[in-house]
Amino acid sequence: MNIAFLGLGTMGFPMAGHLAAAGHEMVVYNRTQSVADKWNEQYKGWKAATPAEAVQFCEVAITCVGNDKDVREVYQGEQGIFASIPEGVTLIDHTTTSATLAQKLASQAAEKSNAFLDAPISGGQAGAEQGLLTIMVGGDESALKKIESLLANYAAAIKYIGESGAGQHCKMVNQLCVAGVLQGLAEGLTFAKKVGISSDVILDALQQGAGSSWQMENRTHTMMAGEFDFGFAIDWMRKDLDICLNEAAKMGLTLPLAELVDANYQELQARGYSRCDTSVLIKQFDNDHYKK
């Protein structure tokens, strides 16, 4: 297929690479053009100067950028996707955004006879590189079925959630759960350190029990060793939690644990940990600054 992929960050770079490796014709766009040049050197696609140029001949357009503002610019800007998109294109946004934005873009896409799927992802940098992401999809289910095999090039699980915006709502649930698990794990491992139980013993004793989680299995050793360079930075987690908390506020819902974790991350940002991964939450219990 002819595919336009817009956004070659930590996640998008390898995701677009999987599509190229599968034999699809790729046109890529990235705000920092040198990144697109690097991608093209590795995967031999085409580079576009603007989102509008990237999508003018595509069958599928995929976006994976930073936040709501970036998504609006890529889709609705003067040189954005909607400025030149032909009819009949399936648009897939892997960015974690507000559900409201996803619904607006779906409506705007429909006006141009295109399908828009909000399809946020989970699995982190390792999942993107290994092609093992989980994708949560909102929008027209028939549109998803047409391109599901395409997404399978970088996903181990593709779940249809419901109408437009539902994919984003599901991602919010995911982030709320991750935040809670990490807070519990940070407290538990801090307690373990104080009483002298090693990470090996903790993992061996608990990973098959009710307290186990992906975070425990993959981050116990590194959190206790003070290693926090595993992709998803707390800057991005705070962005996601802000989306969650704003959405909850619209519904009159209070999320006290999410508010606590967000405040803890804010404090860690002030201490210089902004680009550390989310497991750096354990640093709330000490004053030693992480050294890169």
C-alpha cells in the first residue's frame, strides 16, 4: 500500500520501519527534517516537506506525534493533512490525545469522505521496536477491519473499543492503571530496601502472586538499581495524566491516586528527572539526583 507516516519519534520511527520492512511504499514526514533523513537512509522511503505533501497520494495516513497541539497542527494547519488529503483515505492517529479532539477530527475527516481512527498505543519503546504494541481503536469498525493487517506489522494486540474517542478513553484507563501500579511498586520496593530484601528475592517470591504486574516483572531490578532510561519519559506521562484528570473533571469525577502520582511526578520534574522513564517515581523517597 501507499502509506504516509507522520511523526518519527521514539515510537513512530520503528513503527514506520516495520511497515517499510513489510514492503509498503512509504512517505514520511517529521517536523525535524534530519530525523526523516535518518529514517530514509535506513529504510529507503520518501521524505515530505509538509504533512499536506506527505498525504497527497496515499491510501493510508498514520500520525504519531506529541500532544493535542501537535495533532491539530498536523491535521488542521495551513499545510496540514486536511489541506490536500484525497477522498477514501483511512487516517490513523496513534497519538495519545483528548477524546474531544479525536471526535472532532473524525467528523472533519468524514466531511472529506475519509475514515478517522483514534488508535493510541501501549507498550513503550521496546514494544514499538519489537512490533509488540497494543492498539486501542475508536471509530468505524469496518474501517479498522480494512487496515487491521497493516497495524499488525507493529502490534501484538489490536482491540476495537467503540465509537470515535473510545480508543482515547481506553488509553486513559491504561495510564491511570499504570500510574497506580507504579506508585504501589515504588512504595513496596522502597519498603523492601529498608528491610533488606533484594530485588532477586522480591521478584522470585512475588511475580507469580496477586501483587505481580508487568511493571514488577520488568522494572523491579532497574528501579532498585537506580536505572531509569527505558523510553517513556515522565514529561509524557504528565501530559497523559493531565488528559485523564481533565476528562474526569468534565464528568465530575475525582481521581485521588492519579492526582497524587501527578504531583509526585511534578516534584521529580523540578528535581531534574523530566526525561527519565516513569519508573523513576521511586525517587520520590530519596534526595539523590539521578545521574545520566
